[in-house]
Amino acid sequence: MSQPATSPLLASLLDAPLPVSGIDWLDAARCENHNAFAAAGLPDTRVEAWKYTGLRALTQRSFASGDADAQSRVVDTSHFVLPGADGPRVVFVNGVFRADLSSIDALPPGLLLQPLSVALKENAEPLRFALSRHYREEGDAFARINAACADDGVMLRVATHAKIEVPIHLVFVGAAADADLAWHVRNVIEIGEGASLELVEHHLASGEQNHLATLVADIELREGARMRHTLLQNAAVGANLMRRSSFRLHARAHATLHALELGGALVRHDLRAQLLGDEARFDTRGVFMPHGRQHIDTQMAIRHEALNTVSTSVWRGVASDRARGVFRGAILVAPGADGSDASLSNKNLLLSTGAEIDTKPELEIHADEVKAAHGATVGQLDERSLFYLRSRGIPMVEARALLTAAFCRAVLDDLPNEALRDHLSTLLIEHLPA
């Protein structure tokens, strides 16, 4: 059921002017998604996908549209530095591309990387499939408003059989402003047949702010393509971040995602994958660690639609103080997807009596000769392990931190980029509650 059309949030989002591209199909798609958003409004907790993430407080807030001063905002570039992510970099500040902070002048052969606004002016037709999409599910409100309002983002294309050796670093900065802002980014990524790419997606803060950001990514892996995707989300403590990442994998394509969710006030990531071709594979590893009054929600849906496809998912959650974490992992094996192999594990720790984690694994099978397993747990640190460490002279606080870090680091162990893996492990330890 939608929120009242008079809520401050809906009013501010609907009053924002739509970008005009002059491209008939794109402007029509933006209008249609805007109308769909206006008609359906925002989901409430009676919508299954939003059962554990209420938007009542957010609906009482209003946001100014975009950031007219984004090009002149001072941002500390040292915050962008990530060990192991020293390749081309694209930077957006409050949703606005910053050429002065980016480094995309010298790209490796076979890589096309540019702002989406530039790609639309130069050759819009290849983007039509992604940007003319309509979002029809009951809980798709933020994807709809993104499709209506996003006028920039990243267009990344890897040519057939190109091997991009250096990581590509996408940086999204939420910067302090005079008002709370709503900004929207759309990314379109295509890895060509037999090509490979390492992508680092980085969300961070520059000063305190309470903005609302929506980011939608359409990621296509052609036959035999390879992609390693590392996601670090460390937004401002007051930020509201709504993301949708959609992967489409063709025959023998393989995508691997490592995610570390640390920041934000209200954070949601809808992660979807379609294994469209025989022997496609999708592996995910993730940690979400809310504290204070944070709410972090990961919704993952994987569809096996071809023969002998594989998905493995290992996720860890740690909540402290009065924080709340949500994880939903849904795996569907469609008719005809014989020989599929799917596994999902979500283990969670509660470090305080006021913390909460809601986890919901789902498995739906409509094919034969399938291997599938899923499981989820929510608990506390093992008392025997704590006793063992304390009996060897380790103080309680340090013992709890050691066990929690080991619990989380297990999902990072197979990240091949050693420098980046070590940096993420350090951030994870720094984020642990005292």
C-alpha cells in the first residue's frame, strides 16, 4: 500500500522538474516512470519486500532537487584513495560528475568509460534497452523515481575479449550542503564477450549531511565475460541511500561481488541477478554492520534460468546498540534450468540487547537434478570461545572484537586484490563497537 500523496517526501520528489534530453524514447520513459511513481507512491511494510524496512519517518521529510553548487564544493581527495584501486577514477559529488576530481583521460585499450550524459549526446541508441526500462513490481518506488530523474551516471563498456588489468574506481560522494538534497545516478555497464574487468564501487561522505540518494546500475556480462565487483559503502551517518544493482549473465559468464556495508542512516540495496546462459556463475560475499540507530537492508534475488548455472552467497551481519539489519536472499531455479547449483548462507551476530537482525532465506525450485542449500542464523558470540580467549589473558573487549572480526573477515578471504582486501579488513575492524 502506498503512502499518502500529500506526504512531504512524495511532494518534494514529484515537484522536482524532470530532465529533458531531446531524445524521444528517453523523455517518454522518464515521464512514464514518473507517472508510475506518482500513482503507486511508496511501499509500506505490507509489501513483502519492505516488511522489515518502514519508511514512515522518511516520508515526513522533504528534499531539494539536485545540487546546483556541486561543481564548486570542496572535497578532500585523500578520502578517495583506496589501496588496490589505482586505475581510472570517475567521481560524482551529490550526483554531479566532477571532471576535476576524475581521471579518465588515459584509458586502457578496449575500455570506454564516460559520464552517461556525454554518452547520451554522442550515441544514445545502445543505451536504449537499459534506460527505457519500466519498473512494475509493487516495491519499485525508488527505481521508478531514479528512472525518471537521473540525468547522469557512468557508462562503461569493455570491448569483446579485452582484458582490463587495472581496477576501475567509481566514487559517489555525499557532500554537505545548505539543504537536504535528493540526487539520482544511473550506471550502465557492459562487459563484452570473453572480456574481463575489476570494478570498485565506493560510497563515502564529505561532511555531515542527510541527503537522499538513489543509484541504479544495469550490468550486462556477455558470453564468457568475467567481472570482479567490490562494493564499499561508508556514507554519512545521516545519509539515506537506495540502490538497485541488476546483473544479467550470459553463457559461461562469471561475476563475483564482495560488499562491505558500513555507513548511512537508512540504507537499502536491491541486488538482482539473472543467470541467462548455460554455465553462468554468480558469487556474492557480503558484510553489513549497522550500529547506533542505523538501518541497513540487503535484498538479494538470484534467478537460475539456464542449464548448469551456479550461484554461491555468503553473508554476515553484525548489529549493535539499537541498530537493525535486514537480509533477504531469494533463489529461484526456473523450469528448464536443470543442473543448477545454488547455495546461500547468512549468519548474524547481535552485540547488544537492543539490536535486531531479520533474515529470510528463500528457495524455489522448478527444475530437475538441482543442488540447492540455504540457511540463516541469528545469535551472539560463542561463550566458549570468549572463555578460551579470556583464560589466556585477553581482556573481554579485545576478545569480543577478535571474534567478531574473524566472523566477518571470512567473507573477504577470497578477494584476490590483496591490497584492497587488507584495507577493507582494517575498515571492518575500525568499525567494530568499542
